[in-house]
Amino acid sequence: MVTARAAATFEPDGRSASAARGFVRDALLGWGLPEVVDDAVVLVSELVTNAVVHAGTAAEVSCLRETDSVQIGVTDRHPERGLPAFAATPATSDAGEAVSEHFADAEGEGGRGLLMCSALSSRWGVEYAAGQKTVWFRLPLQRALPGTRYALPQAPGEVLPSTDGPVLVAVVQLDAEGRVRAWNADAEGLFRRSSTEVLGRAWADLVVWPQSPAGGLTEVLRLARWEGVFGIRRADQRTIEVYGSQVRVLDATGTPATLCLVVQERDRAVLRAPERLAAAGSPATGGIEPLELLLEAMPADDLSGLLQQTVERARDLLDGDASYLLLTTEDESEFEVRAATGLPAGRAKNVRIPVDAGHGRYDSARLPAVHEDLSVRPNAVPLLAGTGLRSLITVPLKVEGRLIGSLAVAAGRPGQYDNEQALRLQFAADRIALTVENARLAERERLRRGALSFLVEASDLLAGTLEHEQTLALLAQMAVPTLASWCAVHTLAEHSKLAELAFVLHEDEDRIDPLRALLRRTPAPAAIATAGTAFWSGPAEAVTGAEPSGLIGETVVLPLSARNRVIGLLVLGTRAGVSFRQDTLELAEDLSRRAALAMDNSRLYSERNATSQALQRSLLPPELPKIPGVEVEVFYQAAGEGNEVGGDFYDLFSIREGTYGFAIGDVCGTGPQAASVTGLARNSLRLLAREGLDAPQVLTRLNRAILDEGSRGRFLTLLYGELTPRPDGHTELSLVCAGHPLPLRLRTDGQVTAAASSQPLLGVLEDLELTAEQVLLEPGDVLLCVTDGVTERREGLRMLGEDGLAEVLTGCTGLTAGAVAARVQRAVERFAPEPPSDDMAIIALRVPLQRQG
């Protein structure tokens, strides 16, 4: 039997589907049927879209409420469309296998709507008549389970109420456009306007609307419930203050309308329940609800304090034992427990609950509900399972019709709450919802700015080092305690899927070692995704009881991906009883992306540095030969951070019995090409010298070899000499200085002179004419050979130069070769405050003084 009917027609444009969804939602909620709203809205949206887009005609939507079901039909008018093969005759079908056979081959958008009807409804059908087609479906009404009901305001009857007393209660009914549709006798007395004078007039012409937190008059008329003070314009041109209470209802045709009850402001108690007046306290509060006091008592930006005081006041308002407040996450798919009182500690922070419980639910977070006895439905409210609480009221927090949260009050005694108390709590929730939303938006903005600052600082810190171990430590220190109570970093070697624990940090230093031991015996996650956050139960399952209490709570794993490869895992964990917030996980994902790139850069740098150092060592002699009668000291320092192979080199080697070769040179540039010329020069010198060639011939052959390298060759400055100690204590030298800083000779009397003259450098000219210069070092003499990293040491425009080096050497009279090299090295470093920017090589040769008898 049909008990209610509503219908509407929608034109063929892009807004029709949205309007149809709103019409069906309003109709079903007005009939008190929230449990079927979601399925009905989905199906109507699909069918109306098919009608207006594919058929191209207006769509008529009809809703019929029957005893145990709701039937909804969508009719379009397309006179030229033929009948599909499977629907040549009027058809009705039960959802099941037979239905799917009818349109298993259906293609395009049309088949999808019918498939959805089959999946979601108990019965559906297609009816054809002349020039029109109707697709209908039926949704069964679930039996209201005992112990739970929705707290909905009662719709008015056909006869508008009136009063015989001295207080005038104006009852005004407005249509969907805000025009006066009905007007009782008290309204005539209060406004001093007859019903014939105002029927059809806009309500906005009769009232003076104040600034309201809920918005202007148009927005307020769309709210489900509203109460407050405003002004009215009487026929005598006077404006008086009134108190009004309004509720949005559906009329007999299913069209939304608004019913307003208005009294003079001084008579507002007529429209307020006695319990509400008693709870308001002394006249000093102006009759304000206790929850509304928070609007003035709390700072606008203190969301946590506002929510905590809200649940405490709500509990006291309804004499409850516990209360909690949920706010929707940013994507509005889940609730998050943001404040609670009277609940176990483990349930009082960051617990997440789906907003919609899924198909077939009875409860809805979008409507106020009263649970008289939770023991009748043990799983109705999982958050309260095992707490012993029996009675519960839940009311939504809405702003401009959008669900932002839910407020609940619970008590241990069953049957403690009824419909009136639920509406009372809803009234208070409506008053505070806008303040909560503003505070939440302010909190989100602060968190967003804080997150940006955090990520900027993290990027700067991670970019400030190329040391792999330091990068891991920085990542952990940034994550703890900002994002989590503890953090672990696993690394993966290239071409390996085995994660190795590399770093562990806990906010409590005493728990680092137990945590590391726990993670070492916990197998790393087997499947490693390339993106996203995954919850990991491994550490919690590995707990044996020997660990400190509360060590492991919720644990998540984030892949560290760089350059399309997973190079590690970031593991974040909370202490027991604490869950991660969604915004924290999103911030952790941003950090993991930055950290992964920094880790990969540090790994590449470490590998390159190790390669460069190995190559640099290979270009220097492994050890120096001991030369009888000559002290030898060598100093070498590569400039920079060690990730480039230097162009400076030195060598000292035996040519034949009693004769030794030494060389110090500088290849143009640095890096692999310079290293190739360095290796060529060093090996060629040894090979050619041992073939019996003299110094000029050795360098001439080396010049040819460098030129043969073509574009890979680099020019080279080189000091090459052959050294032969004599029995009388003197040492003979044969030197060729090819474009290199001149060697300096220090005599025992402190005189410093150049030991050779400059000749053409190598790797530029094909025909070189080089000559050897002979030098005889006497006992006590020192020969100092350096690269241009010494002579070209700068401080601003000032340069050490050969004269400065000679001055330093003058002060080294009587020192050993080692002391001479050390003093020159210190002089170079102290010449300027900045570190040396060029490679530096020093060879000091000294002929020791002969001992007397």
C-alpha cells in the first residue's frame, strides 16, 4: 500500500542529475528513511544521467513509499527509440543470475544503469508506453532493530496550530523559494498583517535578518533546524525583535518547505523546552546553552581545548558517563576521534572510524540517533565495545549541510536517553559546529604551514651533507618525535631485495637498544611497493614480553624510492595505544621522497668518492725507496672534497744501481681525463728512464706519447731529475724543468737560488729542444720541488709566489728534509684563512752533513 508520494521533473541539462539526487535525498529523509538514501541516490543519478544525456529528454522522478519498501521510477520520453531485444515487453525481474543473462552483452552507458539496478535493488523493471519508457527499482526497508532509533523532528499536520493565551505564536509556512505559503491567526496579530496581504510574498520582505554565523537568510532557510533572534517589519512600520524556531520539512507532494514558529523575543521560553532553560543556569548567561559558552570562553585557534571542553560540557549537560567527538578527515571518508572523556586511554586519540558503514547499515552518522541499550546490538558502536556503556546519543556536526563531525554522549544505565534529549544535544551541536569548523580550518592552515616549513628545513638539512651515514641519522632525527615515537631505516643494496637494518632511533634513548634488538629479529616486509604507505604488523607480532611496556603501537612502512628504484624502507612507529593521523602520514610520505633522493645522492657520492680515492692512490707511488746519503720527504694533498682525481702527482724510483729518478708534475685540469695523462706520464717516465735514455730524451718521448692521445691529451708541466749520490757526500743532479715551477736550492748559509731554468711544457709542441741542467748538492744543501698549488696560494689579490716561497725556505736553514716540507706546508695553509683550492705536492731532498771524525 502506498503511504506517501513525491514526484519532480528535471530538464535535460548538466545539472539534472545533481538536482535529482537532492530531491530523492530530501524526500527519503523527510519520510524518515535514511537507511536507503545512499543506494537510491546512486541509482537515480545513473538513470537520470542516461535519460537526459542519452535520450535527450526531460526526466520525471517519482518516489512511492510503501509499507515495507520504497519504489522509485525514472521516466524519459523518446518517441523514436526502438525497444531493446531483452525488453520487448514490460519486464520485472528479481536480482540474480537470470538478470545478468539478459544484459550480459549490454554495451555502453545504458547497460550500466540496469546492471546497477540489478545489483542494488530487490526488484526492478522496465515499462514501455507510447512515447515513454520508465525504469523503476524497489528498495526494501530494513526492520528497525530494537534499542536504536533516529531522533527526527515531527512534521506538522495539515491544520496549523494556534493559541488562545496572551502569547502570540506565529506559525508561518514557506515554500522552497522562501515565499509565504500559510499564515495563522497569531501571525496576523504579531505582524499586524492579514493572511491575504502576505500570502505569496517573500519572507525576506517581512523580516530584518541579522548577521548570523550560519549565513544569510537564504542559507538559513536551507538548514534542517535553526533557532535565533531576528527582527520583523510590522504593518505599522515598527520593527520588533522576535525569537524564531524553524524546521525544514517536505509537504504532501514531497517538495521542501520551511515551517517557522515566531514569538516576541521576551516570550522565547514558549519555544524552548523546560530542560533547556534549567540547564542554561542563571539569568546572567542570557539563557545560553552550556556548549555555547565555549564560543566566548575559548580562543578561536585552540581547537584541542575547544573540543575537549565540548565533550566535557556535553557529558555534564546530559548527565552522561562518557562523551567523545569525531571530526572528519580531510577527504571526508573517515572520522577521527579528536576528543574524549570517560573512555579508556587507548581509544581517546587518533582512532579512525568510517563515515559510512557500508551497504545494509541501519545507523547513519548524518542523523541524530538514540541507542537505548547497546547490549541489544553489541557491535553497533565498536568504539564503546567492552566499556560497559549502555545508552548512547550521537548527533552530527554540520556546516552548510556538510558533515564535519559527530558528537556523542554515553551512559552506563540503559534507557537513559530519549528523543527530546537527542534534539537538545543536536541544538547545542548546531550552535557550536561553525566555531569548530573555523577552528579546524585554522588548525589545518597552521599544520599546512608547519608542514611546509618542516619540509623546507628537511630539504636544507638533507642537501647539506653527502655523507651516507649522516643522511640516515638526519632522516631519523627529523622523523622523531615530529612524526612518530620511533623510526628505523632499512637500506637495500643494488640488485637486492633483502632489506638491511641501517639506523634506529627512539624518542626515549633508553629504548633504542631494545627496539633495535626487536627489529633485527623481525623479518623485513617481504613485498616492497614503489609508492604509498603500508601498515606493518611484524614488530608487534615479534614482541616477546622482554621489551619495555608500550614499546610498539601502530607501525607503518614507507618505501624510499629514488630514480624509479626502491633503495630502502622508512619504518615509523607509535607507542602502544596511539594511532597515526592521516595528515602525519601524508607529511611522512613527502619526507620519504626527499630523503630517498638525498640517500641515493649520498650513496652515489660515496661510491664516486671511493672510486676517486682508489684511482688517486693508484697514480701515486705505493712507497718511496730509501736513497743512501739523501734525506727524502714528500707531502701530497688533494683539494676539494675528494670526489675528483687531482692533476698533481709525484714519483721517486730506482733507475739503476746508485741512480734514482724523481718527478713532480701537474696535469691541466682534474677528473678522469687528467688522471689518464697522469698515469701515462708516471708509467712512461719509469719505463723510458730504465731503458737508458737521459732526462731530455725521456721527456721528449713522453711529449710524443701525450700528443698521440689527441683530444684526450692534456698539457703537462713537469720537473724531472736523475739523482746520483757520490761517495764524498755530494749528490749529482740532472734536471729538466718543463714549464713547471722552478726547483729551489737552499745552501747552508741560508742563500736560496733557482736550481734550474724553465723550458717548454709537454703536450703542446711537437718538436721540443730540451737540455739537462747539472746541479751538485753539497752536504747540508736542500732541494725543494713544489707544484703550483703552493706558489699560487692566494688571499684576495695577494699571492704567495716564488719569492714568498723562497722567503719561507730561507728560514729552514739547518732543518731536516721532513721539517722543511712541514714548514712549507704550514706556511701555505696559514697564508689565507680559506682551505686550499688547488692540489699541492712537495718534495724535499737534503744531503745530510757529514759527521766529523
